[in-house]
Amino acid sequence: MMNLRHITLHQLRLFYSVGKHLSFTRAAEELHLTQPAVSIQIKRLEESVGIPLSEQIGKRLFLTEAGRELFEATRDVLDRLRVLNEDMIGMEEGVKGPLNACATTTAEYFMPHLLGTFLKDYPRVEPRLTITNRANVIRRLEDNLDDLVIMGTVPNNNNLDLTAESFLHNPIVVIAPPNHPLAGEQNITLERIAQERFLSREEGSGTRAARIRLFAEHGLETNIYMELGSSEAIKQAVMAGLGISVLSLHNLRLELEAGLLTVLDVQHFPMMRQWYAVHLRGKKLSNTSKRFLDFLVQDGARIWESTNHSNRLHLPADYPNLMSLTDPNT
């Protein structure tokens, strides 16, 4: 007979770890317990619930339907307790405590600067910034591992009910070495640029997807010479004269200021995308994460521009003002 009154918070924490890893061994390692201790507590939890919560098939552990229901409820309970704890600290001592953010790799060029500025105002915040590829970012978003996720393209996934707020424009530009024959030319057509050797990000990159979509809309394909796994690798390859590429303007500050790269004046560029702060719609943000989200939306673009010397960038003469390229409020 089901009796939820006998369930303990300790058991729920153990069960959440087991359900997250689908492994008693990994849960025990995470919680610094022995595997038998975890197994005993999960067995007692099942006795209280009255029905099996997991099943072993071969060497793999699976949650039953009841187990999946309890796992989602447990995640919600633990998340609410975490937020309550952080809010209580905040009520007593101001903005303080953990702030967990995750961002796609391109955001590594501006997120540390924005986070650093935020911490100057709120030095008792304990930040953790995870930079990883888009696939891992989406996985972390699905698993609700972070307070906020920073990404350029919000997933169109029916299984994810998300809240997304834009805080920074993401101009995508065509780059080449300064001695490229097209450097300095104006209003270059897509047909002409499609004849050049392109250096491309790997499949799954948001920048790659945007470039493919634009050229396809005009019945064109780019001449892919090489695929590279990071923006840094692409910049080095372009500087070495291996081809041209399409990257976010945020990636290029140092190289453009030093004259190591140039932006080509190509029709339909810059492509304007957005940076978003994303979280699950049902997630209750802590006082600290809400304050950071407000900071990004209200001040992120202005502060990012103030930390850079945009007047020294080598952009085509007819490009719009750089502030209008990056600040969604202008």
C-alpha cells in the first residue's frame, strides 16, 4: 500500500541521482556513498511507494513508468528547495550564492566579460560558467542542469517548453585575409562569393546553418574546401590563406583590430541573428539568476560595447554603426 508520508528527502536525493545516471554505482560515487547503501535506501523508497521504480534489463537500468513520474516530481521538489535556499540567503544578505550558466562555444568571446562585470556589482555570487558545443548545451537544458543557457538558436523541440529572452545581436559576417583579391570591393554578390573556397564549421553549428539557409534561398551552394571544429581554427585557417569563411563578429575583435583579418562587403551581410538567455518555462529562477537575467537583458549589449574598441575595427565603409549591430535595443 502506497504511503508517501514515509518518504524522506534523503531518499529522494538518492533516487534523483540514480534516475539521472541510470546507475546505482554512479549515484553512489556522486553522493560519496557505498553502492549497497544506495540500493537499500531505494528499496525502502519502493516499499513506501508500493510499486517498482526501476528495472534491470541485461546490464542496463531503466526507470518504470512510476519511476519516471517520481523522478520528474523529485527534480521539481529539489529544484524548488534549492531556489528557496538561495532566495532565503538573498533576503538576508542580498544577491549571493551559486549562479550556474552554460553557453555555446561562440559565446566564450563575450560571456566572461559580461559575467565579470556582473560580479563587480555582486561579488558574493559564486559563478560557474560551462562552455560547450550546441549538442551538449541542449542536453544540459533538457536535464535542467543550469540556471540559464546562452545560445544563438533556440531549439525547436516539442518536448522542451522554453522561455527565451534576446539580449545581444549576433552579426554574422564574411571574413578573408587582408590581401584577398575581394578585400576592399563593394557590394559583392552572393554568386561571386559562392565561387570562393569556404572554410566551414562542423555540422550542428548555428553559424553554418544560417549560412546554408541564406545561400539556399538564392539557389546557391558554397564551395566547401574544409570543415573545422572551432571558430579559432577557422580564423587561423583564413589568416593562413586557405579560404574565406562566415563567423560571428563577436569572434573577431582582436584579429580585426590587429588587421589580421578583414570583413568583406557582401550582399545580404551582415546576417543578423540573436543571442538568447534560455531556461525551461516552468523553472523557478533564484533571486541571483533573476538578477543576472535582468542584467543581461537591460545592460548586456551596452556593457559589451563599452569593453571593446569598436572604432578600431576594420569594417567595410558602408556597414552600419557597430552599436546598432550588437544592441537589440537600438
